Amino acid sequence: MRLCRASVVLSMLLLSPFAKAQNGNVQAGQQIYNNNCSVCHGGDGFGGEHGPQIARRLRRIEDPQLTELIHQGRASRGMPSFPSVTGEKLTNLIAFLHTLKSARKVIYVQKKVQTTAGETLDGAVLNESLQDLALRTADERIHLLRPQGDKYREVTSQVDWASYHGDLSGNRYSKLDQIQKSNVAQLTPNWMFTISDAPYLEVTPVVVEGIMYLTSANQCYAVDAGSGRELWHFHRDRTKGVGGGGGGGINRGVAWSGNHIFMVTDNAHLLSLNRFTGAEEWESVLADWHQNYDTTSAPLVAGDLVISGTAGGEGGARGFLAAFDKATGKEVWRFWTVPAPGQPGSETWKGKAIAHGGAVAWFTGSYDAEADTVYWQTGNPGPDYDGKEREGDNLYSDCVLALDRKTGKLKWYYQFTPHDTHDWDATEPILLVDTNWHGIPRKLLLTANRNGFFYLFDRTEGQLLLAKPFITKLNWAKEIGTDHRPVLAEPEKVGINGTKVCPSQDGATNWYSAAFSPQTGLFYFQTLEKCDIYNDDGPVTWEAGKGYLGGSQRMAPGEVPQKFLRALDVQTGKISWEYPEVGHGETWGGALATAGGLVFFCDDSGLFMAVDADNGKPLWNFRANQNWKASPMTYQFDGKQYVAIASGQTITSFALPN
């Protein structure tokens, strides 16, 4: 029997700090390891043909975890059990495994090359093939090279995708037009990159100066954006005991500034990494994960600050948004999205729930540099489905906040769903658009909310200009009234304590990306037509490590969910066209608009598609066959436009043929 694929199992254990080695005979333990394990993982624990490396992960495994793993195995991961390895044998094996804990240093080959620009580059080879070469020189800069005769041509990106949405405005619209209606049918995969130990990817890649940055939980990869070849890899073991999306392996990407990139960890920490080496520069704690916090989304760089919130609303984590000095990691300000008792807004909470009120700011916000204002979305209040212990509007849950970047002071806010009991957090993309509206130049904020209404604001003062429903199945409210609050409809009772509500808990839309095209004046976004039955289960007590829902929801009997890609005219709030998707309403991919007159999106059937931005006519598709969890982006590298998307464990980058 062989100890194969153990590293996958070990990483799933979410390992805690490394325990002291047991007393044991290392030489005898090595013999046991060689007989059972080395054929898969190599004699040094750094992997082989049949199994991946385990050496680095062993640094944080306690002896009881090793014992459990050895005795029980993990059949679903290809690892058999070894119940007979007990007593002295077990002690000796564990003693030897502890000797493997030191990470093997990577030894880089040095190479000197001549470039077509007449330069001499001398550096460490990060990767090399017949088609490409990546060197890191002594100044830590990475040079991406392509062979040309006996010399090398240096390449980079001409148009970057420098933040989660490509632009700090939150709008996934690109001015690139090399791929257009007339040639998009020729689009083909150019390269692929797989993160094999990720459960699935929700990341949107960031591209800066030819380098693409990708993340999964506690991992960041830098790859050549023209070839997909790895340049460096940052890895930190997952945190044992963390819940929520962070504990499930979700990480949606990085923020960038200068020579640094910033990412969150599963346990609500914020990291700064050197973007050329992956070396950790500083680490700041956002929150104590033992209080049900976790983090999943890309931070936002605004001026000299890097800003992030946390996830954890389903566990009753109290929401906030925090800003840190991007050079030092020192906290500059913190805005609590659930006020403390006695603070302004606390009067909108009647009952005990304010102590664990949720409203977490878990998704990535937007930034207006001219106004020096940060706009951020907040989550739903907690407990999610039981509102009896939190009577009132529950500020600042389900809001868009306009905050002064330097101080975090609140400029204005709008609450989309007061006293939400349907889990309709407002963490949908908020797009900052400067355009004419009804013939007048306006600085607008656009968002399609999970509650089924599209909202359009003058973002300067927070004036609501337009609020219209964008789905057919909507029964919780009749309209948005003249007081800018929803006019509630009579609840549709089902059974003893059930209520049928449309849209569903999944929302009429959700966090997946949206786009506005200045060419067409249309707002493109994914929508879901679906209803749920909600049940109030009564009072719930907050506990660390447990959920804080106070009820449940399920799909309504006979319901047939359907997703639509919709294009909305921002002048009127009316749907200009829609593309009905085939599937079960289960995908979570978004939309990207380009100056080529195209909208790329993730179809519910598993297709990656491009349609005509004017009318929704299908023009191209690729059979990814995935339940989408990420949204597309685009960039230009070495004169060629690429469109990239994460599906499953893989990033695929598409381009036109040469």
C-alpha cells in the first residue's frame, strides 16, 4: 500500500502550528517512509510521478493530525489507511516526517542574453522554452522575452487590467477593439493555467506590465500574460477552523500599486507582496477570525490606501470597512457598518441582534479619484431570516456608502432593502459612469440590486434619479416610492410559517460583474428569474463557529429558474434586449463589454459566449462545460488582445489567430 496523494489530504486539514517532534528513531522511520511513501512523494517529500510534495505542508501539522491521517487515510483522495502503523512504528515514522519540514530552496539557473534593443540582460531563469524566456535581474525586475534569431525581444502588455474590475470605477468596459463583431468567430484558446489544488476559482486575473496575477485561498501566482507560464508562487497553508467562503477556498483576486500587490487571506488578514518575487512585505489583521470573520474578495487601492472589508455575515460577524497605509500596512481608519449602541444609526436596531448585526462589506468597492470618494456595498443584516430581534431599518446593512477616502467619514448612503429578511445583501457591482443623462452631463452611479430593482444615482450628493424593476418574478415590493423606499406588497403565505418571495435568496442578480458601454448607452448584467419559500425558525443565539441565520429558504415547488443576460437602457430603466440562457440557474459568471461592440459572458449551460452589444445576437462560444464562478476580463499583450476567464481550476486566455 502506498501513501499517495497525501498532500492533497494534508492541505484539506487546514493545518495548525507545527508541534514538537516526538521522540523516535528517525532512521527507522525513514525506512517505513521509503517502503510506503517515497514512491509517490519522493525520498525528500517533494513529490514525484505519482504524488505531489508534502514537505512544506508538514511544517504546520500537529502529531494528532498526522496520526489520524495515517490511521484513517482518505480513500476519496486516493490515500489508503495504515491502521497497523502504531506504537513504536508510528512514533518513528512521525519523527522522520518532521525532518522533511524544511522547505527545499529553489535554485535558479543564471543566464545572460542580448536583446534586440541592444541591451544585455543577466538574471535568474524563472522559466524557459523554445518560445519564451523569463529572467529576473538583480534589481528584482522580471523581463519577459521572446527569441528572435540569436537575440531576444522583450515583450509586455500595452493595455493592462490593473484592478479587479479593470478600472477603479467598477465598470468592466474595455476600449480594446481588436476583437470585434467581424472576427470574434475566429477566437481560440491561446493558453491555459491550472491551479490544481483549488476547489474552484472565482478569481478575476489582474495584468500589470505583462504579468498576470491569479489567486486561490492563501495562494498567489504570477504568470507570463502572453504564455501562461509560471513566474513565481506564494503559498500559505489554509487556516484550520475558518468558516464561510474563505474556509471554502474562495479568493477573488489582488489589488495592485507600484511594485506591490495586495491580497486577503482566508482568516481575515491583509498582505502586501512584492509583485516581482512574491515575497511578503507586511501583514495586517482585519479581524479576529474566531469571531466568525473570513475574507474572500480583492482589496481596492485608492490613493495611498488599500481598503478591504471582510466576509462572515452568515455567522453574525459585525461588518466594517478598513483602510491601511499601502506602504506600511498601518491602519488609517475604520468605518463600522453596524453602529455601536448609542452611535448614529443604532436607533434603527431594536433588540439584541445589533451585537452581531452582519452588514459585512465583503465585496470589492469602487473609487472616484476626482472626488476622492470611495463607494462601497454592504451586506444584509443578521440573523439573516429572523427580523424580530432587530426591528427597524438596520443601518447600514444593504447600503451603498460614499466615504471620504482620507478619513472614512460618511458623505452619503442609500439603503436598498430596509429591514431585510431575505439575504439580499447589496454586494453587487457599483459602476461609476460619467455620461449625459436626459441631456445633462452627470456623474452617475449604476447598480442592479439583488432585490430586483435597478438604481441610478447622481453620485455627487447621492440623489436617486431612477429605480426600476428588471425582472418579471418580483412580488415583495410594488415599486420604489417617492420617498425612495420600497412600497411593500402583501406577503404570499405558504404553509404554517412560510412565505413565497420573488426574487429568490440567490437574488435577481448578485456579485458577478456588470458593464456599461458608452457606445450603446446600455448596462449589461446577468439576471435570475426564480422564487423561494422562506421559513422563520424562531430565535437564534450567536455562537462562535456557527451560523446565524434564524431560518431557512428553499426553491418554490414547481419553480423553473432561468438566467438571462439583459441589456438595460440607463435613460429609461427599460430592458433593451435580453438573451435567454439554457440551464438550471446555477452559474455565477458575469459580463464584460468592449469597444469592439461585444459583450462576453458566462452562459448558464457552461458556454463562454460573445454577443452583439447592440442586439444580443450570439456571435461566438466556447464549450467550457463549467458551473461558472468567475467573470471575464481582457488585456492587450505584445500587440494582441486577449480575453481571459477562470473556469473550474483553470484560467483560459483566448486570442485571435496570428
